[in-house]
Amino acid sequence: MEHLLRKPNIFKFDDAFRTRWLGFDHSAFSPTSFADYTTERGWDKERLLDGDLAGAHPSQQAKTRKDIALSAAAMVQSWLYFGFLEGICQERVDTTSFISANIEADGYRTLHSNELFDILKSSNAIATFLEHHDHAQAKVAFDLLAGDLLAANEVCNRVLKFTFHPSLEYPEWAPLLESILPSILLMLEAIEGMAKRFYPTHPRLRLDRRHFPPDAQRKRLERLTRLGWCPFTLDRLSRTTNNSVMSWIEVAQFKRETNRHTSCESSQCRLYQIDPNSYQTKHVSPTCKCSFQSPNLDVLQFSLRKGKVPAITVITEESQLRLDITTFDVGKRGSYVAFSHVWADGLGSVSEVGLPECQIKRLATMASVIPGCKRSCFWIDSLCIPRRKDLRQQAITLMAKTYSTATAVVVLDREIQMAGAASSEEIFLSICGSGWMGRLWTYQEAALARRLVFKMKDGLYELIPSQLPPPTLPLITIWTHLAKQLRKLTTESDSGVQTISSVQATLASRQTSKPDDETLAISGILGLDASILQQHESEARKATFWKLLRSVPQGVIHLPGRKLTLNGFRWAPQTLMYQPGHGSNTMFHPDEAICTDDGLIGDFEGLFLKNTVKTRPDSRIYLHQEGGSGYEVIGVDDSNLDFAFDAIVLAGKGLQELVGREGIGTAILLTKPALRERVEYCGECTQRLLIRSASPDTMRGAGKSFEVTVQRRHLCLT
Ligand SMILES: [Zn+2]
Ligand SMILES: [Zn+2]
């Protein structure tokens, strides 16, 4: 993983990052393709990947089990590392550039990637491309590279399986794979990232997600937590970036303040969850005792009633501080700054209470340096949103417009403010890894901004998601994955309206202290009227939200977590924010359905049974098509109540996606006769299921199985 650093240095690393070279004699054979590497060396690839380690090579027979596992792992390491590199470079790779000369105390040499980038640059096939940027000349080399990346991924996935389900026959096999796979995965990501950068339009080059071996992943998260990172943030970064980003944070030793996130979990950051009863607004310095100032409530009320944005100007007269209110028409470019902050940092309040003078002066100073901001005019919720319910509602209705009208949105986050503007990648990480990035409201605040500015250690930093600064690290993969997250900070369309699918994908790694705010906080980016939502509370508000959206992807029914209990909306998730479990990416579905008071109406494709089946969530059910494929299903909801169903609606592209893998589906109980014309059945979602295609052997062993037919039906899910 040395290639993740700007100035690689193998000697900097301690044992946690060291990869043992298991000693396979790679150089004994001439360079060959990745596909032929095993066969040329007399190894049976299929046996090896099926875990028949003794039968994979003639020399294995006479060895002890321990040695069998060791030589198989050594083979896999050499194949995936040097076999892959030689395959794509189409020439001999000097292994001494990657393997240390010294033998360490444990008897092994060290495999390192200090010279990975230089080797790639000097390989004939790739250099042609890198130097000339000539797609025509390099097409062949990149076709080969893309093909080999896919093949190597496939091999990685097959051997990774042994780390999740260790072999009883060869107990050393899984730990050996755990130790060699991280460096291989990081090398593949580096090459994939570089290739993608130089040839972004290549049809077969993808940015794939790769699992880290479970033990290595757990240890890496523990070490990152010790560097001060919040488990919730780490979980978000793990799911939204790649292994290279996670390992880079570690090897580059990007620290966070210690002891802040000690009680947090991967499902929730407790530091940012606010209890309004015990919340205390903070001064700039803990010793400051200055008085609080608040704006005139009557003027504020007048502005909100007129549907105008009230912004604050700080007037100092004879060392007395006074807050004036200037009102701005929405829709026009307002000459004020809107602040986006997280309450946990101490800037939270309401208009009636106000903020300490020291904080107000600080905000005005920041506003004064933003071009286009007249008289240091600024808007912040703590001064401009009253506690009084009717005024609060009006302010929230105006919220989206408040941010989209401002000349700039300035982000204040304690962690981002401590970061220096060192390199593109470090700036990106400080933003992507901040508490601000994990909050509900800040999503819309950033997405609607005309200009997005971050307060950092050395001053203000403007981020233009569509024109990000170029990468500075030699290998591009880290930049690419962080940039992808930053681009999500802006709306995709000119109208500023996002799709519910992309909103859900972003919300899945955010949280809030007030669950009832969820629909309000995203209404602006979805083009919905927050005032209509505010006429309702809790579940009724959520049901209204879905009705206002009207047309939604059918995949919504497969999202993990609890559902609403209101009739007609029992298919709808309680929240789009973080939920553990399978299926959080099911919203991307080509077919839509319509949200109505009666239910979710659409043409759903699924597996239909002849009779109702009753079962327990944890018992496996087998299904088959007449004379055709078999399927195995099991419940995945967090419930142990029995459930019944007559149909299963599948997520994604349905059956065609199931071949050789598992998918998500929802069990439907078709109960009542049709309520409306064209609706063939009403149905109730009774359980989310994991479904996978079952082999004929599995089906024979299963005994009883239920016959299903694939049909598309017009359903109303209640
Ligand atoms: Zn935390
Ligand atoms: Zn103060």
C-alpha cells in the first residue's frame, strides 16, 4: 500500500501494514497472460478456487496440510500480483522492485508497492497510452487491461469467500488469504483508478466495489477509530468510497481529535445527536462571558409573513452591538450569506434567545469577505428561525429558498475548520469525512447553494462540485472516489430538482436528531412544498410526502427498515436515512408506481404462487418454475413473526439478475379483491426476502417446493 503515499517509503510502516511475501517462485517461468498463469505452472485453477488445495498441483500431495495451504496461498499471491502486472504490461516485471532484499524476523521478505506507478509508466503497452493519450494506439492494451481487471476481480471474489467461510480442512488457508489479499485489492484499485482516469470512456472499465477480508477490515476499522475517527463516518466512507481511501487515511495518518467519538457506533454518531433540553450554545472561546443578542421578533415576523428571507446586519454603535434585519425577495440573487452548520459545534439557538456577541461578530466577519455580500449581511437558523410555532413553520417553508437565494452558502464544521488546504485529496477527505456530511439538513443546504464555501484553517475554500481541483497523488483512485461523493453535493439538473432515488442514496448515510424533520429537510431538492408537509405530523406527514412525489420507483418497497403503519402506505419506509441490512440500493429501479391514498399502484413483475404459503422468516422456502429454475428464499426483516404470501416481487432487474447470485425481493399477500378498475389484486408487503437461484442438487435435497409462474400484474400495495 506504499503507492498510496506521495513519497512512498517502505520503512515508515510497522507490522500492521506489512505484507509478507510468501515466497512463490514467480520468475521461474516466462511472462504469460493472467489467464494462463496457473496452467503454465501446472496448477489446476478450478480446483484451487474450489478449495481443493491438495488436488490443485501434483507437488501438493506429499505435503502437510499446513504446507499445502501455504503453497496454495503463495501461488494465489504471485498470480494476482505479478501474474496480473505482467499480463497487463505484456512484459517481464522485475520482482526485486516489489520484494525487499531483507528477510524479516518472521522469516519472510516484504511485498511493497513503492515503484508501482513507475513500473506502470514504463511498461510499453501502457506508456504508449499515458504519454500520447492516443486512444487508437492504446485501445488494445486497455481492452486487455479491462478484461484482466474483471478476471482478477472474479478470482479475488472466489478466494475472498474462504475468508468469510473458513475451511475446516485447512485452518491456515483463511488467515493466509487475509494477510495477502489487502495489498492485492489495493493494487487492483490503483490500476483501475489510473486506467479510468486516462481512458474514462472505455466501455469495459468500471469502478468496482471490492470487499476487504473480514478480519483485515475489522482491524483496519479499529485502528482508524484509534486515530479519532467516528465509527459512523467510517461506515459511510467504507460504503461510499473504496479500500484505497480507507487505507490511505490510515497510512497517511490523518487523525481526528481524540476522545470525541468514543461512544459512537457504525449505525449512529452520538456526538451529533442533540438533546434540545440540555443543549448549550457556545461562545467562540470557552472562557468568554459576553452577552447574547437577538433580532427584533416583530420585524422578523413581518418578513416571514411576507414570504421574504430575513437576513442579519450587525451594527456597532458606541461599542454597542445591534442586529438589523434586511429582507430579501426569494428567487432573486440575494446579497447575503447563508451559514450551514451542525448544532453539535455549538452555534445552535432560536431567534428569541439569539447568539453570543462573539459568535455574531465572527459570522459577520466571515460574511464580509464573500464577494457579492453587501454590508456583511448573513442568515443563520439560530438567529433567523423563531421558536414560536407559526413563525417557525413559515421559516421552514422558506428554508430551501433561503439557501438557493443566498449569494453563497458558507459551511462551518469544527473538523473541516481544523483542516489545512494541503492537497485536493486531503481537502476532499476533510469534507467527505466531516460530521457536517453526515447530517440530514446540510444535504439540501449544500445542494441548493449557488456557491458553496467551506471555512478551513487557512481561510475560505470554495468548492465547485462540477470543477474540482485536479488530483495530486500519483494514483488517481482516491481522488476519484472522494470526488464522486463531492459531486453529489450539487443537484444534477438545471431545475435544481433531484430524483427520489438519488436523494435516498445520499440520505442513507446521514442522520438527524429530529426524525419528523426528514421530509421537510429534503422537500426543497425534490421540488415539494414544505408548507403542505407542515400541515401534518409524524406518519401522516410521511404519507403526504409520498403522495406529493406521486410517481416513485417500484424498488421503494424493498428498502430495509420499518414501514409506515397507515393503511395505503404500509409499503412506505419510516425513513430513508441510515438503516442496516440488505437492499438499501433497491431504489434504482426502471419501473415506477403511483402513490395514492389506497396504496401504491403499478405493474409489478414477480413470482406468483398457486396458493398462499405461511412460514417463519428464518425458515428456507423453495420455489420452482414448471420444468425450469429453482429458487431458495429466506426472510431478512428484523421480525420473528410468521408471515404469509402468494407472490414475490423482485428488486432490480428481477430474475435475470439472480443468475448465480442473490437478490432482494418482497413477499406479498394478495388479499382483497380489486378496489378499482384495472387493479387486479390488492396486496400487502409481509416480509423482505433474500432470494437466490438454487441448483438442481439443492432442489432435490430440499424436498418440498412450491410451483411459481412469472407474471406481470397490476397491483395496489396497501
Ligand atoms: Zn461520532
Ligand atoms: Zn462570547
